Amino acid sequence: MSQFLPDTDSENELDVNWEERANIDGQVYYVNHVTKSTQWTHPKTGKRKKLSGKMPINWTEQIAEDGTVTYVNTLTNRTTYTDPRLAFAVEYNANQHDLRQKFDSSATALQVLHGENLNNKLAIVTGANTGIGYETTRSLVLHGCHVVMACRDQKKTNDAIEKIRKERPNAMLSFLECDLSKLRSVKQFSEDFLSMNLPLHILILNAGVFALPEQFTEDNVELTFQVNHLAQMYLAELLRDRLIESKPSRVVVLSSESHRFSHLNKTNLIADKFTKPSKFFIPMMAYNDSKLCNLLFTHQFNMRYRNHGINVNACHPGNMISSDLSRNWWFYRILFFFVRPFTKSLQQGAATTVYCATSSDLNNITGCYFNNCTICEPSKSAKDDDLSFQLWKLSEKLIEDSINCNQ
């Protein structure tokens, strides 16, 4: 008879194999000690929880040098790894976000940042000296953020810095060379930055190239794939520990709606696709593939580090915004010119980026895709756990091969 009865009289009570925990951002997750897996949703109710309120009376939080968090009852001297606030966690549906859309497609980055004080924040922005990257940098700096501009052209970056300082003379801006077409340059950038002993609160992976003819980098990797995905993944991994040390921190990955037109799948996602010439190479398709890679990277990075105080989200800045992205072919320059009156300005294009980087609305929201400053549903492929893991392992192998060849 007992086999037909539930193990507990409460739908909220966990089975013996499960444990409820909370991360540093107050997001509740569940650990299965048999399968050694974790998930955000309650195993029975399918709902999510977040911590609410301050630490109960007589309880304090202690963080060890290795980052281990324990909770001490000062009255009984009892120590536990379980956050006492879990007893008062607030439940909500997993397919719903407590987000009210505050901005639309017409919003600018400066409007999104209105009233924000970023004086104690430090951000790195790749491709920060032009286009959306420049407007992102300018907007953050005008609100007090210290921005390290990761760019390959020092003269253009210095010109951009001078332009911003005409608006804000005391703007906190730094330049460190970072050429994404050279993984050794990415490695040198990370070493230079880490040697400065600065925190890292925001990493914005903004740089990108668009519809280039097939060509290969010194790392023997197809250029569009390397610049738009591989080098930026490498940068995020090199800076990961500093992001964790600076938690809560954020990573923002610029993707595109073009990811929906990618044909990448578990069969064709192999090293040869990105390391050997192809007579079927289509520049626009290579761009679409790289934008799907941005979302797959976001998905996998979130799965790996969401419990380490890093919030990572991807975003679409807008369609065919008039920037330097179209500079490599006269046809695209003409096309972008004619559609300019109907697309976003650069300030509008930077709005979703700075929203993902700074908004307190997103303190407990990670691993999502944003468009027009609100969550939207990416393609089915972009959420594929297996495909994102396959891309991660392939990318690691390509990076390792390049490092070994250059030693």
C-alpha cells in the first residue's frame, strides 16, 4: 500500500536525495546528491525561489579565505552551511520573471542609466573605440564608471578617449591593447589587466566583425569565428577568477537576431569547419554561426559559473545599425546607409547592453537573451545543453592548440 502513497504529505518537501541551497545573489538552487547535478527549479513544484529579507536575528554570515560561506548562530554558537533565510524564501513560477519592461526600442543608453551612480564600478569593453562599443563606453563613463578599453588601435582609442573627456574631463578611461585576431594578444591583455590589481565588475564582450571573406588568423582559425566568439570566450575565461573575486559581477555578450539563421548543429560543429578552407564558405552564414556561438557560450558559461557570483546575459543591440560593422564591403556600406533612417541610433543600440550591465532589475537574472531591454526567447539551438557543451570543448581545444603552437 505504501508504494501508492507519497513519501511526504507536503508537495514542497524535498526527497532525501535533494538539498536546497542559495547562491551569493540570493537565488535558490537544488542539489541532487545522487546524480551530482544542480537545477534552479524545485524538483516537485517546478517553481523557483529567491531569498527575501535580511539575515534572521542572532545569525551572521562568515566567508572564509577560500570563498566558503558559513552561517553562525551567535546565540547557540551553531555553525551551518545552510542559509537560514531559506526558510523564508519567496516562490515564483520558473517561466516568469519579475520584470516590468521599463524601456523600449527607442530608449537610449543614457536614458537607461539615468540616476545611476557607477563611481565604484570598473568595466572592460572590447571594441570600445567605435560604434556601439564607443557609445557603451561613453555612457558608462559619464555615470562614473572606470572603463578599460580593450582595442587593437591605440591611436583611434586615444582619439575616442579625448572625445569623451571633452564631455567629462575627469573621465576614468584606460587603454590596453587587445587584438582579437591574435590569441596571444588576448593573453597579454589579460596579464596586463590582472597586473593592475583592479577589480572587475563588468565585462562587455562587444567587439565583432561582419560578413568578411574567408581568411585565417595566425592561430589557424577562421577570422569571423575567432573574433566574434573564440577570442572573447578566451578573454572571459582568463578573467573569470577576477570576476568571481569582484562578485557580484556581470558579463554581457553581444549577439544578434542573426543567430536564428545559423545552421550549426551537433553534426557539423567540428574543428575542420573553423580551421580548414571551404569552397562553400558564405560570409553572412559565418556571421550567423558566430552569433549563435555567442548565445551558446552565454548558456554554457552561465551553467558553469552561475553559483560563483557571475551574472551573464546576451543581448541583441538592433538590426543594421549604422556603425563600422559594415566597413568591409561596399555593398553593405550602401545598404546600411539606405536603411539608416529606419534603424536605431548608436545610442539606442547601446541601451540593451548597459541595461544588462547595470540594471538592479537583473540582480537575480542570468543566462538570458535580451532585446529592447527585455527578455526574449532565443532559438531552440541557443538553449541546447549538449550543443553548448560541444562548442565549449571544441573552443577549448582550438585555444589549447594555438597556445601550444606559439610556445
